[in-house]
Amino acid sequence: MREQSRRTSLWTKLGRRYEARRTIHRRVPWRGFALSALNLVAIAFFVLDTPLGQAAKNLPPPLISFAGNVTDIGKLAYILAAMLTVMVTVFLISRRLSGVRRRFRQAYLGQMALYTALSVLVASIVVHILKYAIGRSRPLLFDSDGVLSFHPFSFDFLHASFPSGHSAHIGALFMALALLFPRVRLVFIGLGLWLGATRIIIGVHFPSDVVAGLALGAWIAFAMSILFARFGLVFTVGKNGWPVPRLGRII
């Protein structure tokens, strides 16, 4: 009974938080973002896919080797394992802390990890549905298939190029970090772009695949920040109506 009442109380509190903030938040600007992303994907497709598909095999071996060593940062399992480690560590530390303020800071850090993990997980689910439904051939088959070969629902690694799954994970992860730590957001954006480029360098994705994946992951992380802000978690409402990290809570 106590456990049930606690759950009811939690959902009631979250519902009240949402209602109190719902009217002062802007809607997710998906139209403008989608239009910009589609244009970037189209430019990459018509301008870059063919020449880079032809040149991918001729890149310097040291560059390909380095890209292969760092590209797995975008693996879903690695990202979720890192976030789970943070949350478990925060939970164990918070049990030993005395003082409400310290426990509150630890809880906030846990919320940050949860927000990041959910952003990446949702991006992963969406991108894998899309990539298997579209079934685009990878650059590994460029000589035989070119850039316009599609095999929907083949569930084959060689026909799951668009959008890039790793790039979607990277886009969600680094957009989440950029939103959480706005003072160094350019660093995270730059890292995300370079990590996305590793998928092109090792020859498993076309540029348009990577652009689409990064854009999808980044948009999902941004949408999740608005959702969290509406519940008063991790983010608060800025003067312009956009979510702002509540970093003052842990400083």
C-alpha cells in the first residue's frame, strides 16, 4: 500500500509540475528543423555521396585505422553502459551523504544521466526502424549498387545504411551534452561532427546517411529537453521560453 501511494504521489507531483509549466513553453520547432535537416541531407546526397563513395577506398590507411578505433564511441551499448554507471554511482554515493542539499545535487546528476540515456535510447529505436524500413545499400556495395539502391526490410547489415545508427546515437549524446553544458557547447558539437565523419571514413556510410543520423539524434535530444523541462526535471524555462539547464543546483 505504501509503495502504491508513493507511486501515486510521484505521478501526481509530476502531473502538477507539467501543468504549471505547460503554458509557458514553446512547442517543439519540428517544421523548421525538419526543413533544414532535409536540405542538408539533400545537399550531401547530390553533391557528396558519389565522389566520397568512390574515394572512400583510397583514404590513407592510418586515417581509416584511427577512425575505426574511435567510431565505436557511438555504439548504443557503450553509451547506455556509461550512463547506467553514472546513475548507479550517484545512487550509491547519495545513500552515504548527509544533508538535504548534497542528496539533492546527487539526484540532479542522476536526472542528467537519465535524460541523456533516454535521448540516445529513443533516437536508437527511431533510427533502427527507419534504416531497416528504407534498406539503403552501404558504400561497401557502391561499385555494384551505386547510391540509389534500396532493399526495404531486408534486415541485412549491407542494406541498412540510411540513416546512420551510430550517427543518431552520437547526435543525441552530444546534443544532450551541449544543452546540459552550454558554455562548452561548441566543443561538443565539434566532437559530434568529427565522430559522425568516422562512419564515412571507414566506408560504412554515405555522407547523407551521417547527416540524417546526426540531425535525427540531435532533434530527439532537444525534444526530450523540452519534455523534461515541462516536468521541472534537469531543465527549467528560460526567458525566451526554451529549456535552460538548472546547473545552479549542482554548483
